[in-house]
Amino acid sequence: MQFDTYKIQSTALKKCVQYILFNYSNDHTTNRLITSYANNNICLGIIKDNVLSEGVNQEKLMKAKPGIHSYISGMYLAPHRFRATGAIDEICIDFTPLGYYQFFRNPLKTYILEENIIAEAWGKEAVFTFEQVFDEAGVQQRGAMIEEFLLKKLLSTEHVFLQQCLYEMHSAQGKTTLQALSKNLKCSEKKIIRTFCATLDITPKDYMKIMRFRNALTLLKNKAYSLTEVAYELEYYDQSHFIKDIKFFTGLTPKKLYYSLHNIHDDVLVSIQ
């Protein structure tokens, strides 16, 4: 199983697309379990000759099916496990929360396992475009083709209040409270909760928990901090609270997570078995 990423070049797209990830294998004996962790992004997965489906033990798995198929992976808390078997060619376009709504009008859910997402959103020509992308062997050439296509599909966002909420949260690096957000935005806490649940299918509190978890992953990835220093840097009450949070999001202790992380070009962090 191999991974590569394409970094967005367009200034307009950088605001709504974080990166494009390519997962591929020509080995028909491939059998790997890939674990991804909670993140503040939304993934559009596009697969050639496979479709993503529900497996046993809450695993997602690929099933052979001719053609171009797609799915949406939204916000989630528990780790998500993907069973990669056989030859695979998958493109993952990772949008920011607001970026998703600059390409799609459908409300976000944790998973949208539909086969015609790109055709419904962008028309039949989108399927033809991605057939051409899959015919291109080079990752960077593929990325440039996708970027050119996405630039033509940009929509104006209609979620101004969500944008304000996210700005406040990210300015504070997630180190804020619902009460403080309500005060800064001069609105009720219920309005913030309703907005997040309706647009991102997650509560604002859980969104901020994910932010702090991702910051912890970044510090662990860099391997420049001890576990105690990571807990202190992220303002956990104590190290036991930090350990509890890591176990909640990954099912692993911080030490086991530290040694299991697979870093893909500083863009993606997963565990692979």
C-alpha cells in the first residue's frame, strides 16, 4: 500500500481544500488495516473499480465494482478503520469544514456512502473528468487536473455564522468555551449548538475536543515533546486527563500511539497494520 499527497497551489482553493491524498496498490494480495483519527476536515473519497461499504466490527471495506464511485467521510470522534484489500486506486480530497459547503449543498453527515455523489453534485462530466484523472499515472499531474476541475466548481458559502464561529475557535486554537464563544459572538449558546449540529453533524464542544486532539497528534508526530510537555502545552488539567482523551480518540495509550503513527508527507497521520 502506498500513499502520496498533492499540495494545493491555488490561493482560492487553499482556503477550502487542505490537500489531496492518493492511496494506491497494484498488489492483489494487499490486506492492510488503516486507522484514521478524528479530524477537523471532510473527505471526498473517489475510487476506481471499488466501492466503500460497511464491514464487520465497524470496519469500512472496499468491494470490487467496475467504474468510478465516491463517498463522503465527515466529522467523527471514534477512530475509523478501513480494510484495504486487493488492488486499490483511491483519491481523497480533504476539505475544510466551510470548504465542503463551497462545493456541496447537501447537509454533512458522518458518512455518506453513495455511489453517485460527484455526478449529483457536479454532473455527469465530473465522472468523465475523474476517469481521465485515473488514466494519468503521475500523482502531481493528477493533483493539478483535480485542482483545475475544483476551481471551476467553487460556490459561494451561505454559512456566514458558521464561519464566524470557526474563526473564533481557531483563533483561540480551540482553547475556549461555549460560554466565551456566545459572549464574543453576541448570541445564545443554543444558536451555536444548533448551527454545528445542522451543518457539521457534531456539537461545538466535540469540534473543539477534536481540535485539541489534532494539536496533540501534531506534537506527538514531531517527537520533540515528552508526554508531560504535550499535556501541559495543550492545557490539560493533568496527565491522566490527557491520557484519557487520547484513549478515547484512538483506543491506544499516548505511548503506543506515539510509536504507531504513520506520517504521510506531514499532511496525514494514520496507523497501519
